[in-house]
Amino acid sequence: MMSSSNPNRLNASVRPGRIDRTRTIHATVDGRAVPGRPGDTLASAMLAGGDIEVGPSIQRGRPRGVFSADCTEPNALVQRLDGDCPEPMLPATEIELQDGLRVETLSGVGWLSEQRDTAGYDKKFVHSDVVVVGAGPAGIAASLAAARGGARVMLVDQHRELGGMLLDGQAHIAGHPATEWIGRAARELAENEQVRVLTRATALGCYDHNYLLIAERRADHPDAPPSPTIRQRLWHVRAKQVVLATGAHERPLVFADNDRPGVMLASAVRSYLNRHAVLPGREAVVFTTSDSAYSTALDLLGTGARVPAIVDTRPEPPTRLVEQVRAAGAHVVTSAAVVATGGEHRVSGVRVRGIDGNGSLTEWSAEFPCDLLAVCGGWNPAVQLFAQSGGAVRWDPVVAGFVPSGAGGRSARVVGAARGTYDLAGCLAQGFASGAEAATLSGFRTAPPPVPQVDGDRQASRPRPVWLVPDESRSPEECTEHFVDQQRDATVADIHHALGTGMRSVQHVKRYTTISTGLEQGKSSGVNAVGVLADALSAGSPGEVGTTTFRPPYTPVPLALFAGRTTGRLYDPVRTTPMHRQHVEAGAVFEDVGQWKRPRYYPRGNEDMHAAVLRECSAARTGVAVQDVSTLGRIEIVGSDAPEFLDRIYTNGFAKLAVGKARYGMMCGADGMVLDDGVSMRLAEDRYLMSTTTGGAAKVLDWLEEWLQTEWPELDVYCTSVTEQWAAVAVVGPDSRTVVGRLAPDLDVSAESFGFMRFHETVLVGGIPARISRVSFSGELAFEVNVARWYGQALWEATMTAGSDLDITPYGTEAMHVLRAEKGFVIVGQDTDGTVTPVDLGMDWAVSKHKDFIGKRSLSRPDLVRQDRVQLVGLLPTDTTTLLPEGAHLVEPDVSRRPPVPMAGHVTSSYHSAALERTFALGLISGGRQRIGEVLCAPVGGRDVEVEITSPVFYDPEGARRDGPEQG
Amino acid sequence: MLLVRCPWCGDRDEAEFRYGGQADVDYPADPHQLDDAAWGEYLFVRANPLGSFNERWVHTAGCRRWFSLVRDTATNEMSPDIPRRRESR
């Protein structure tokens, strides 16, 4: 009764499966249509159609087949071709079948597309009382118990519906099929407003203090809307309590030719049978080390498949199981192992040998034909999330797996198969108990519900793991067809090769052999590698070898998910000044300074940056130019101890600064290194306005607060960031006095009445209150006009109007840099790098001899008074047109170029100068001030550029231009 | 993402805070009384224990206040600071 397009699909009366038989949908694999039902995975649909073989293996090109039914899949990896962006390395076992799905099979490696991923990704941040990871029986029970107690519960599961392993089996709970219990639980949870159930959601990571990352797939499945806005969502969850019910992964078995298509995990066979109503083979040998595979055998027999043999490594499997399968028509072989498989593109038969108590082969042998070999090497509790969050694991010889070790001080509790509890009653009991406990601990006192009667349970007698089924003729070192990691084509021989090089640690062997470095990240290969290693090292148990480190993410996710919406325009917050629109209209080219957008230059016509900057600099030196300086950091410092405080913070004195005056100040860290600089004005006896660099504003405020709060709480000082309260323009150049005079008609702007480093409050044309100071970062006569933020546009307009007949020229940061560098003024962070003192910069004049300040003690440390410390100097390339790259190293001209070449220093700033009609640079040179006039070499682009060391002040060293032209 | 308890704002994500290193490293009353070795010790040398560590945090994206707490450097378990150590300066 099987349809021709789905020859392996079981009739609904035999197995209904969790599929919708009313609809047929189609995917395309390697250009071929693959029909299936909603509820199928790509792998189950392929198997339903009789396709078990997938792409050949990565290194050796061996035929490979669908091996698992979960995220441990090593072979059935595909590249998705439909959708927004081709996505590599997806396990066909995890892809839900849907119409239009188009993939190509891969050989263990995918490809990255250059196409932009235009799908939507976003993030959500939530708090929860109890997060339960995994919606198998234990997880559902935990959620029910916690929710009944009133806690806000989040239940997270990878798959489309709740149930976990219950959906793979035929268990009964309280006298009914388990699916009915699941259905009732799902309804109860859905109806509880305090509960959020996330399906198709993978908990990627579990971190300190109960923080979880969960990737939810909102698209790429038959239930998704046709064009979903958000493809995947990353949930950031802070929980009070975490219950991990993450289940277990079945282990493969390591024997010769264990990678042939048709060899499949026993639990996967059972999953395909019961969940998808797909019979992956008609004649199945079952090879097992524990009880669980007997259920697979019974399910196979119950759906009409033949089971020629159940090969059990144990001498005495439970009699009850043996009798059950014999009654159903299977033959059980004990103390035996599969030692070889036949067939080419699909297994056609197996050879079985006896295996004794030491794991050696006996003389007994038999052969069985088959088209499917279901293997069960035992189970690995899924301890990944537990271990990531800091939990320790130990080897449990009874369950033959690594389980969470009891104590650890971590609040994540682990229940069910994830801690090696494999019976259904035990899972339910642990789930109910932990859910109630988690709710109680998060403030919702409740008792666990009673555990219902169960049957059809998974059996639980002791397994007998066999890490390596010996080869019939070869030694372990030669076992090149005993695959430990199929995706990586890594074998037992590879492990022995690693041992042969002297490696012993599992961490080293992993990296050397690449075992566990593939998509499954050791979920299926990891413990087998440990077991093979333990045998080879004659260790007492795998516990003595230990595991590799478990790291997030639990399963691979696209990086786009972590980026979310913070790409492109939303990558970083953008700060603009009130005059931003005017800069845009003036055609400014912007640069990012911290988060600020600052005009870099204002090209006219076809000007490039070079031409525009020369023109802007000329205007500032010969006419008048204007710059938006609203981005400078401003901190108001208020209190009776403000003068004392600034004296301690700045290297120079501020207590004696008169009200109405401004002063340039420099601050250092306790280590004596330059931290920031700027001009501060004294507004009143107890009030200063400090300015900082554009990028340093937040850091400086933090710095001031740290000293006030942690060292000098007795000081009466308050600091407030007022950067965003002000808009300001710098009006620069010989004609600036005229412009500012027009702008502020009530103010006497003459050199006599308005001295350098003074400020006045006045009202501008148009009635705008303003504070005007005479500060200069260019050496020219200059004024800084500050107004309330909301007058910014009006100020810019008024300034442009006042200077229109003088060709007032807006200039950007690039011209500003050139103008200040011509004067040898440093920019903190460009000419300094956290290892430079004020003395290195030649700014001793700003370092007080009379008072203490932060960093002063350091300036006398032996290392800071070394004569060969780097010092700020000017640098003039001999060829006046050569522009040194910033960062270029400088070396002695005659030095050998065999590395390591001693470095004399480096270039910190380098520009073309309109005023000097040549290129010039600033740099930090060892003992530089003693070397003025000497020549160094800058090896740049394969040639040497000759550079003369000069004073860092190139323009107007007398400072004659500061007060502008003679009064006119 | 650690969960840090600000004494004024309560439990907040680590991203709201800046780490301030070892607590109770006082700025010397008179740095100029210290010889170079002692000053270097103050500048550069900090404890780095496995286990209990008394450390400073500042709630930069919140109330901007500094505080101390005790963190187990092996497990990241945190508890409020022990009573202030310093009697006088």
C-alpha cells in the first residue's frame, strides 16, 4: 500500500506519523523533485522516496547516506539555494520540507555566497522566572509544574511541536498514547498567559547568572507566512531559574566500513518510522550495546520489515526483551558485533563475529543480508548547555555516559535524559520535581504534581559500550575504515596517528584529527573519540580522558542573526549637530568622530579633498573661515571645591584663574600619560565649564566621577555633561573680528577690550544670547561663539550672513587638523597613544611645578625621565611634495635593514600645507628635541623618504597672528 | 552576560557597567613620599586571586555611581561588599 513516488511511506493505518497526508509538497534536491508531506524533514522526504545516499565524503569521496534524524547529522548536509541568500551546511535532518525548497547536496563543506542576505533578523530581550530548555517528557513536566505554581515560564524546543523523544516512540501515559498527554499539556501551557512556548527555537548558549541565547526560526517552514518579515529572532533571556531538559544523543558504533549508506542510528530509524511514517529499509540488522535499540527492532517488525538479526555486544541482554523480539520474529545474537558491511552505494549485508569479555573477537561468525543497519552505541546526555554555563561533568559507568556532576554551585538544574535518566517515569518525576522547585525558588511556592502511570517505557538495563570493534585482520593503527567522525572522514587510525606523535590530551587529539570540529561539534563523535583514546591509553574509563570544552552555539547559526538589525545605517547610533542639515546642503563630506558626523571638508565644484582643504586653510589664514564645533565635549563643574578639584585633575593650575578667563588644560592618568585636553572657562567663583575632545567627553566625565566618588568624596563638586546643551561655531582668520563684530553688535571685539583667552556674554543679532570666547586652535585670531542648542541653525545662518561679503568659508575637520598641526598643536589620540607624557610633547609649560596633580609623581619615575624617550618633533620630507603616510616608521639612514631594524620613531600627523606650500608632518622621535636638523629615513612603499627633524611649530612661531591684524 | 547588583538600581546586565578592578587600592595620601618602587606598586600591581575578589564597578549606563562587591573569580558568584575596610586615610 505504498505510493510509487513515496515507496517507503507507511500506510496511515500502520503508522499515522506526525505528517499532514492531505497535502503534497515538493522540494528540489540537486535539481530533482522530492515530494513529501508537511511535517516531513528534507531527510524524511528523501527516505520516503527511497533516497538514502547523499553527497560523497569530504576527503575520501566515499558514498555516504542519511545517518541520523537530528542535529548530529554528519553526512546529509546541504546548501540551500532558495531564499534570500544561499545558506551553507544545513543538515537535511533538521530542514522542514516546504514547497519551493531548493538545495544541493554537499561533500562536508559548503560555500559562502557573495549575495547580500536581505532577510530580516531581530532580537528580543525578555525576563523569565523559569526557562525550560527541551520539550520532551521531562521538559513538559517541568513547565507544567512551574506554570501551575504561577511562575512566568518559557519553554523552548528546537522542533516544530512539543514531545521530544515521545514522538519517536509508542509510549502510553495514564493509559493513553503519549501524544494525547502532550496535546493536553500543550493546551494547558498555551492557555496560561504567564507561559511562553517557543518552538523551532534552539537554546544556543547558557551563560553566567542564568542568561540564555535562543535562536527562533520564524520562516523556512510550512507554517510560516508567505513572506515573513523576520526570518530568525535571537532571544536574550535572563531567567531566575533554568531547567535543562535537553535530552540525549545516540552514539554511533565504530567498526569497519561503518559509514556505508544504510548504516543509520537506531533511534533515527525509529524516529522516521513513528514520526514521519517512513520505513528507511525493508531488511534491517540491529547492532546495539544497550536496550533502546530493541524498541527499534520491535517497531520495524511491527511495520512489516524483516529483522534478520539483533546483534548485541552484551552476553545477557534482558530476557524479557529477547523474548519479545523473538516472538515478533527476530533473531538475537549475543556477545557479538558487526565487523564488516558489504555493498557499494547501500549496505547489502553484514558480517558478525563473537566478541569476548575483553573486547576481542572470537571464532564465531555469521553473515546476514540487509538493506539497513541500525546501530546504537549507547547515549550521550546532552550536557552542552550545562557545561557551557560552567557545570562540571563526570563519567557515569552505569549509564555509560558523561553526566552533570552533582554539585557545582550552578543554578541550572538538569533533568531527564540529559542527566542519564532514560525511563519515562523517571523523566516525568524529575521534570515535575524540578519545575516545582524552580518555581518555588523564584518566588512561587508550589508542590510537584503526582507522576502519572506510564508504559511502553524505554528499558534501562546496563549497557556494554564497545568503543572499537576490532578489525578482523588489522591492528587499531591500521583501522582506516573505522570512522569516528564521518563528516571529517576521521578514523581510528587517525587517532592512533595522533598518539604516535606523542599527543595524549583529548584536546590535542581533537585538533590534530579534526574529530568533533564539524557541524555536530562532537555531539555524536566526541565520546567515541574519547572511548577509543581511553582504550588506546589503557585508561580505566573515558572519565580519565575527559571531554573537550563545550562552547556555544549549541548548533550553528547564521552570523546575520547576531547582527540583527544593527547593520548599515543602524550599525551604530549617529549623533548630529543642530547645523547638520546646513552642512549637508553645503555639500559637506562627513567623517565619523566617535558617533558624531562631522564635516570633513566642503568641496566646491569638482574639488577633491586635497584642493578643498588647501582652499579652506587659506581662507582661515588670509580671510575668514567657520567651523561647527558643537561636538566638543562640555562638562560643567560646580561646587565650592571646584577650583581645588580642577587643580588636582589638570596638570596646570585652575584655582587662580580669574572669573571671565579661560585656560588650556591637560590631564593625565595616574601613570603620567596624557588622557585628554581642552579649554576650561571660569564662569563664577564656584563654576567652571570644561571642554574636552569630541571623542573623549564620556571618558573624561567617568574619570572625574571616579575620583570624586572613590577618592575625594569630601570635595563639594558636581559634574554635569552639558555637551548637548550647546551649539558652537569657531570663526577663524584675520577677518574674524569683523564678522564677530557684526554678529555681536553690543560687544566691543577690539584687541584691547577682548583679550585672548577671555570670554564675554552678549546678545547676537536676532536676539540670541551667546557666550563668546577668544580661543584659537589655529594660531589665527579666532572666536568661539556658543549658543543654546536650539539656536544652532540660526547661529550658523547669522555667521554666514555676517561674513558673506568676506567670502566666509566653512571648513571641516581636515583643514582644522592641518591648521593646528602647522602650529604644532597636538591632538590627543592622534599624536598621543597612551604612552606619551606632557613632557614628551614638549608641553612642560602646562605642567605645574608648584602644585600636585594626578600623574605628577609618575613624571619623576626613572622611565619617564629617560633621555631617549620619544619626543614630539616636526618632520619635513626633503622632497616638498612627498606626503608621509601617518604611522610610517622612521629609521636611521645608515642602519642595516636586516630585521629587527631599530626604530627611531613614527609619524603621527601628516598633511599638505597651503601656508608652507609643501608637505609636513609631526612625529614622535626618540630623543627628538636634541636631534633637530638631523635627517632620518622613512621606508615607504619600497623606497626611502628622507626626512628632516624640525621644531614642531612650522607657522608663526612668534604667535604674532593670534591677535589679528592691527586694528582697522 | 553577568548580572550585577547595583546597590542603588538593583540587578542589571553587565553591559550597563564598567569594571573598576580591585577595590580598596587607595590613592596614596602623599604620592611624593613614596619611593619609585612603592609608587610603581600602586600604579601597576593588583591582586589576581582564584576565588574571592573584592572589586569595584561603576553603573555607567545607570546611576553612574561606584560601588564594590565580592566576586568569586572561578564561578562569578557575586555578593555585596564586605564592610568598608579603611578606617582612616
